[in-house]
Amino acid sequence: MKTLELDRMADQDFADANLQTSRQRLCVYVNASNQIQIARIANIAEWYFERVVFPGQRLLFEAPPEAQLEIYTSKMATAILSEKIWCARLQVDDKIPTED
């Protein structure tokens, strides 16, 4: 009985992970400043994303549309929250243009 229950829980976790993965969208953020930035997503439960983004760097990442990307700008050993952007606004159009 315990094994069946554990199998059912594992199947549910797998289904939840597949649902979350299928909902993720390819997004892009460009650091147009001349300072190092930290990009972070913290509003999605049980999910962690944090990357350093150098000046001029383009960051491609996958995230659910309801995720909110926080941009922290580095200032002399501190990081200041400078911007919050909904990932739905950063979504990349993945349609391939066709020639007529």
C-alpha cells in the first residue's frame, strides 16, 4: 500500500513538473546599461533563478509567463533593485518567418 501511494505521489510530481515545463516560455533580457546587473525571479514558489548579466549581454531563459524578473544593479558592493519586468513582456516570438 505504501509503495502504491509513493508511486502515485511520484507520478503527480512528474505531472506537475511536465505541466510547469510546458507552460514555460522562452524569454530574453538585454542589459543595456554600463553596469553589471543581477537578474532574479523570486515570485514563483519552489523555483529559483538568478544570473549575473554583464553590460551589453543578452540573457535567454525559460520561465512561466506569470514570473517576474527582478533586475538588481550593482553599486559599490551593494545591489539595488532597479526594475521589475513581467516575463510575459520578455517572451521571444518563436515563430519562424516564412518567405512568400
